[in-house]
Amino acid sequence: MKISIIVPVFDQRNAGWMALESAVNQDFPRDSFEVIAVTGSRGAAEVAAAGAGALIARCNHVVYTDLDTEDVANEVRLYQAGYEQSTGEVLFFIEGHTVLERRCCGVIDAYFRMHPESAIAWAPRLNQGETPLGALISRHNLRHERRATEKGVFSFGATSVIKRSLLERLGGFDGRFLRFSETALFHSMLRAGIEIGRIGEPLATHYNDMSVSQWRKLVMSAGEAKCSYYNTLLARGQDIRAEVRHRVYLAANRAWCARLLYPLFRAVGALFLGLALGAWRIGKVPAYSLYVLGLGCTDLSGFCRARIRG
């Protein structure tokens, strides 16, 4: 069973080129997996500037797109471009800041050999964060992992592997949902009663250190994606209350309300994040509580901004 590792050269954070390097250096027969690198409009210049030409040459396919890799909304479009060039039966979408374990492909192969009926599986992940912000992101990732242990989860970010046949059955990516596309697919799987398997060991380490401005872009983009997804469901006549975890999104999904709330959530989100970063070395538990508030408010500001734009 051939594995396709799809690596967007995007959102590299503090990992540099280690994500791509870890993909091509798998301890696994080279003809049993392929590496597809996807980059944007500045890709050739970035590769040259980083001296990464030899690394790129070891990939099976290199996809140069006209997408702006500084725009976080393009993540799913980069995945789509790589998916279109892939040939494997199993698809493994990773991120520019996720460094694979050397035996990652072997672990994936062993799982599907043991569970041939399975079409998707998720694995725990390791987190690396040296700065206060990176450490807070790591802590939040672990919280999501605990929830996943109880309820199952689906994420493209080097935690889940999916068979091509299932992705095609679900209709693939929906570009309208941006960073929420994977959640939309996850909800489709839940509705279809598809069981998500579990791989027992981590496949990758996520490097989480980034600037505050990059964090804000990513979180607001997630909020904008939620707005697109929820309103698409409403347009189909679906009741979204079961999909929405926090009722405040229902209130914010009115244009007049979004206009009032957008500057408030943006300012309060920045305030709570600043307090969280300042409190991290004093007390990790209160700092994380402040971080969650900052994350939620910033996500809501992105949601409101998208709602205002219609």
C-alpha cells in the first residue's frame, strides 16, 4: 500500500525545512512512499534563498502554484494541489512545522496491514514549544488530544491518515471552508457512521513557536472559516445548533451584531493573550486559562469579520 506524504511549504514557524527533510528521510522502502512538496508564488525564490534545492530534488513531485503562502487561508488550496499530484492509496497531509518520526511510514503501513478494513486513523502528536506562546499552543494541543481520546478526531496536520477512496467518497476538499475543511470532513464522517481508528504512537512533532501576529492570522482565519461553514449549512436548511459548541457564534451570526462585536472581540482577545504570555512564567494554569479566553475571542473576531463581509 503506497503512502503519499503531502507537504505544503507553508507555515514553517521555527521548523525551517525539517518537515520536508523528515519526509524524504523515512526509514521505509523508497518505492513504497512518495513525497509531494507544494509551494506558492514565491516558492522558487524561497527554495533558492534557503539553499534547499538538493532537498526539493529528492521529492517525487514539486508543485509550484500561484498561491500566496503568506495568506493562511490558502492552506487547504495547497493541500488540494498536492492531492491532485498524489498516487498513493493512503494520504498523509502534514504541515510545514511538523517533523515526522523517522519510522512514521512504517507505523502507518503496520496499522493498515493490521486493520485492512480501516479507512482513516489518527495518532497522538509530540509538541515542541520553547517560547511562552509556543508552550501555550502545545498545552492546548494536548487538551485537544485528550478530547480526541474520548471522542475521536480528524485533522490533516500530521495527526491523521486517510485512504484516498474515503476522501473521494466524502467529496474531497471544499475550498469555501478554508481551514475548517477538515472539520467539515470530520462531521461528514460522523454523519456517515465511519469509524476512526487509532494509531498508538506519535507520527510527528509539531513545532509551535511563532510570532503573535502569525498566531492572530491563523486564529482569525479559523474563525472566518467557521462563518463560511455554518452559513453554508444554514443555506441548505440545516439546523446548526448541534454543530456549534458555543452559542455566542449564533448571536454573532447577524450582520449588525457582528459589527458591534468585532472590535470588542479583537481588542479583548489581544488583551487576554498578552496577559497569558506575561503570566506564563508565574503560573502555567492561570496563564493557560487566559490563553483559552484570548484564543476564543480572537477566533470570534475572525468570525465577525467574515460575517460583516458577507
